[in-house]
Amino acid sequence: MGLALVHGRARAGVTAPAVQVEVHLAGGLPSMSIVGLPEAAVREAKDRVRAAIQCAQFEFPARRITVNLAPADLPKHGGRFDLPIALGILAASGQIPAEPLRDTEFLGELGLTGELRPVDGALPAALAAAGAGRRMVVPAANAPEAALAHRVEVLAARTLLEVCAMLHGRKALPPGVAPRAAAAAVPDMHDVRGQHRARRALEIAAAGGHHLLLVGPPGCGKTLLASRLPGLLPAPAEDEALEAAAVASVSGRGLDPARWRVRPFRAPHHTASAVALVGGGSEPRPGEISLAHHGVLFLDELPEWERRALEVLREPLESGVVTISRAARQVEFPARFQLVAAMNPCPCGWAGDPSGRCRCPPDAIRRYRARISGPLLDRIDLQLEIPRLPASELRPDAPPGEASAAIRRRVEAARDRQLARAGRCNARLDQAATLASCRLQAADQALLERAVESLQLSARAMHRCLRVARTIADLDGREAIGTAHLTEALAYRGFGTAEPAAAA
């Protein structure tokens, strides 16, 4: 009778819970069973493991083999347990030493020839292994990604035979090396002509982490402006970048290790479903809002989205997380993103344009804007109407806009003030921190109360106006919020409060 224990990692959301692969060899008719809530791909591991062991010139035991994946109540998915199972069988049969298995975790899918193939979720597994104080052996294709977790020793292996040679002490596996972080190639604000008020709103949004809605006729530059926001944001801290990279790692879409320091920018099509936005599936995967974690989510043609898809954004905009509930379990994905939305002011797109080309009746404009619910609009801090640019500002010799680098320096200075004062950006202040950081003079408080009554703002919208005013003051380098800061913040809350005018 033989018994062996090998350490592995499962995948549950963006976490990697520890799994102990217990292999027991007993007498009886030759057979192999895998227990511990395995799904189909895990159950099929016995055929892959048998062929891989035999191709590596080891003996597959003609015994009764029981493989237990503990804890038994944790669902196990994919081929990530192939390598631990194979090593457990070899250790239990005495073909490799069991002692080196104690301080090492193993991850990888086996081909029939013994080749190690990559699996998803290598980065969360490496981060978890670092917390457990163990080193990790992964397929060579996963090594650059796993090596992003700097506090863990990552070893890269190409075949089962190489891993066994390492355990015997005959050959050292090469360490995983994280690639040099690539420079972020993002569009520059230098290309944006005119639109000074929109540029100002974009700078405020970047400085405070505020959500932004751009409303304007076709071709006025809404998408152009939104695509420039990532270039204004400060570089993410290491823990933020690792969180975002971990989400990409488990998404099934793959992670480019060279771009792990680049803030994500997601722009799904307006036909995307609610599940595509928040994530889901029988084996839950992150959706677009989680893939935009610590980055920007751009929703173009906002009224064309399904109402249900838009409404699922309301809770993540407040909490920064998405919880996907299934009958058997719950999975939580981070979703601390910055929303930038764009829309036309009416069905034809030209309401309010000086040309007078809009022929939409007021009822049609109301119905069009009513596709976006009030509670969702309430959560968007900056709501800006953008006019059509005159042709003179689009000439090739027209003066270019200010470069993103100069704006980013002001944004970083404002962020530094916010972090020193409250430890977070202004958009994430809770109610108590908002009241403490956004105090007004008596005259400005009266002005705010009159604006709340005239614009019919909710308490949430009022607090968001205070946070925007605080950001404007930070950009201005002021300790206190002044009247100019408050009035500018209030000017970004006017969309949707006025009745649409009849077409000329």
C-alpha cells in the first residue's frame, strides 16, 4: 500500500484555494478513480495521466488507485490537476521521492506525450503560493505570467520528465522570468482639437476617479475623448496592477505579461448582454466590468443598450465588486472601474445643434432619454453636453490640444493630495469622509441647497457634486472648496433636468 500527498491550486473567481491531491495505491483489480467533486475535464485526467506516465518511461501501477482532491466540497475544473495527480501516482509507487513534494506546488495540464500545457489562472495561483510560503512549478508557457508574483519562486517545466528529474535532484528547472513591462501606447490628448470644456471635464474625471457621461451630436469627438482618458490616469500601483492582471488571467482570454502595468480600457459593443457585462456561466468567468478593474469601461451609444444590461451596473458603481450567485456557491469578482459613457441627445442626434436640423418631437426625445434610468444617471458624477466643432477648428493648421503628459502631471499632483488627505481618490469617499473633506462656507452651503432644490438632485447626487468640487479644488491646489469650485461642479449636473425643446 502506498500514499502520497501533492499540493495544487484550484480556481474560484480570482482566488486560488489550496487543493491537496492525495493518491492511494491498494491491492485489487487495476482501476483508477478520482473523487472530490471533479467535473468532466478533471475526471478525464486519468487517461491523460496514464499515457503521459508511460511515454515518460515510468511504470503505471497495476493497482487500485484512488485520487482524492481535498477539500471535497470545492468544485474542481479543467486540466490544472494533471501534473499533481501524475506526481502523486509516481510518489505513491516509489518511482520519485516524496520529500521534495512538501514545499512545492504544481500546476499544469498534461499532453499524452508528457508535455506540459498552460492553464488559466496561473497568476492568482502564484500569489496564493507566495502567501503559503511554497515555491511553484508551472508549464513553461505560464512561467512569465506566474513570475509577476515577485514573492514566490517560480520554476518553468516543459515536460513531466523534467519535473521528475528536478525532484530526483538530477536537473534544475529554469526560474520563471517576468518580461520587462512594455510602455503603454495610449492615444494622446494632443490630437483633440477644441472642446475645451470637455477636455476640462476629462481632466477632472481622471483626477478624482469620477464617472463621466458625454452627450453630443454624431462626430463631435465623444469616442475620441473617451479613448484618451487612460493616458491621463496615473500609473497603477503594483497591487492594483496585480489585481487587474489576476482578473485577466482567469478570464479565459489570456494575459499579456508584458502589459500587466497598463490600465485596462474596455469598450464592449452595445449588443452585449447583462451576463457579458457582469460575468457568469456555469463556471463563472469575469465580465467586462471586472476586466476593466482599475481601468476604464467605455459604453458608447448608451440608450441603445438593453435596459437590463445597464441596470446591472448600478450596484458595482457603488460597491466596486460583483457577486455572481449560483445554487451551489457564490463567486466574487472585483469591479472598481471608471465609467465613461457617450450618447446622442436625441434619436437623430442633432437636438440643440445651431443648424436646426433636428426634427425629433419632444416626446420622442423624452422617450429616448428615458431609456437611461434616473438611478443610473444619479451615479454618474459628470454629465456634459458637447457641441459640434466649427470647421475652422478642424483645419490641419489649427493649434493642437495640450498633450496628455502635461495634463497627467496635474492629475498626479491632485491624486497625491487626495491620498495624503483620505487615503483614496475623491470618487471613493464614503459619506463620513465626504462630510469631513468637503466642508463649505456658509454662503456656498446655501448655494448648494438652492441648486439641489432647483435641479431636483438626490442626496447621492449632492454628495457626488461635493466630491467633484473637492477634486476641482485639488486641481487648483486649494485646501478649501471655493465658490468657483462648487459652481463648476454643479454645472456638470444639468443634463436631463431641462425639458427637451420642440424642433425648430
